[in-house]
Amino acid sequence: MDKPVNIVHNKERLVYHYTSLEILMVLLKNIKDQNLIFHASGMHYMNDSSEFAYGFKEFRRILPVLENRIGKIDEQIKISSRVDKADQHLLGRWNHEFVNTLIEGNLTPFTISTSSLGDSIPMWAMYGNAGCGVALGLDVANFFVRTKSGDGMDIADSTPYDRQSSHAYKVMQNLSLDHPAMLNVLSIYKEYLEKAQYIKDEIELGKLCLKTLYHMSLFSAALIKHPAFKFENEWRIVGIANSGNKPCYKINSKGILSSYLEVKIPTSVLQKVIIGPCCEKDYQYAMIKGLLLKNGLSDCKVVYSKVPYRG
């Protein structure tokens, strides 16, 4: 059975996506079959481009502990031993190849960033158009945390899921072996051990080792963030490209070619719109209420920000 997400940072079971009024208007204008079409960003194009490398480093840190749970492993094929023997230049190249492998193999996680904090001054400043935007309250009771897909990225229990669907995950600052995603990582490692014991060619063994290391690290790229960003209380809605939902491309605001994935989120998930502290509140309230009503979202609450931030 699927397990509903448990939000511990607020009682509403909502997560909040901070964005501009322009994006809200586009979302409502482009509703299809009672679905909001969000653009999930490829993680290699996120604001903090070092997150991949940080997640990869974090995974290498706990790899020996993970191997201890498996039991005795031949040192010749133990992944941590092979990584430990690599010099710093090689480790740097692995970090670089990790990102390239994800991009070229269409394995990059695409995410929509949200927060369990609905009215936060730093969040308004950083992601809410300097307080002139809105925070969209999404009911994550309609999302499900799962741990394994039929193919592609494998994160989180053993139930295959529809990869067209959306899934919300709490972002971590440090990887933990107690995270349910680790069960799947263990299975990936055990599959590697079954194959590696029969490979005699050192180059082929190295390729398999590297491929397995990348594969096991995928979930850390999607679910981990540097501790400096802990204040964001971030949740990520995660998607993966597949044959039925391929990445789209655009030139972003920085003039860089970037990719995104269209993610369908039912209109019923949008439960609240918080008007930023720098907006003309009364006027925007009337306009947003009218826009929601026009698009069949009369039950969605519209409220004012309570923070004294003025930008």
C-alpha cells in the first residue's frame, strides 16, 4: 500500500511553492483535464549547482557502514575500497562524470521545490519574487512517498509506481541508513556483488563499480541538500523522464539552455494561495479570487502574508 506523506512542520499537511504572480497566472491559464502543469527543473540546473557533488560525497561517506550491513565482502570488489584507492584527481572526475552520466542517460531527477513553511521572510526574499509573489499551498496528502520505480531512478519501498505521478520527499541534510530509500540501495549493491564476482577484467570491473556507485547515489541527489539550507524546511516533488514524458527545453532567465519536465498535479491539490507581503494586498486578493473562481477553484483559500517584510 502507498503511504501518505507525513508533514511534521505544520498541522495543515500543506507544502508551499513560492513563485511569482505571473507563474500563478500561467498555471491557471494552462489547466488541462483538471491538472495544473508544473515545470519541474532538472537538478543540475538548480540554484545550488554543487548539490550533486555534495550528495555524492555524502553517499561515499556512509558507504562503508552500508557495506557492513551486507556482511563480509571481497576487498577486490568492495566499492568503498576501490573508491578509497582513487586519487583526488580521479574523485573529482567521478563527481563530474556523475552529473554527465545523469544528464546523458536521462536519469536526472526533476524536482519542484516546496517548503513546509508557508510564510517565511527568507523564502519570500529568495523565491517569492522578493515578496511580490505568492506561496501556493499544496495538499501533500494527495502525494505518496514510495521507494522504487519499475526502471530508471530507484528511490524509496518495494511498490512499483506510476512514474507519471508526483511524489513528495522530505529533503535531508545528512544521509541516514535508516531512510527507507536505503533498502533499495542495498538491493542495488547486492546485485552488483552477484555480477562482480564473475568479472576478471579490471577495466570491466571498474566500469561496473562506477555505474553501481552512480546508480546508488541517485536518491541522494534528489533527497539531500547542504546543511546551510536547512532553514528552508524543503520538500521536493520528484519526477523522472520516461518515454511518455520526455524533457522539454528552454532558455532560462540567466540565458542558459535548461531542461524541465511537465508534472501534472490535480487542481484539488491547490488548497491555499498566500499573497506576498509586498503585494497590493486588497487589490491582488480580489484579482486572485476572481482568477481562481474562473478556473473552477472556488474552494481554494486566499490569505494575506502576516510577516512585516516590505522588501
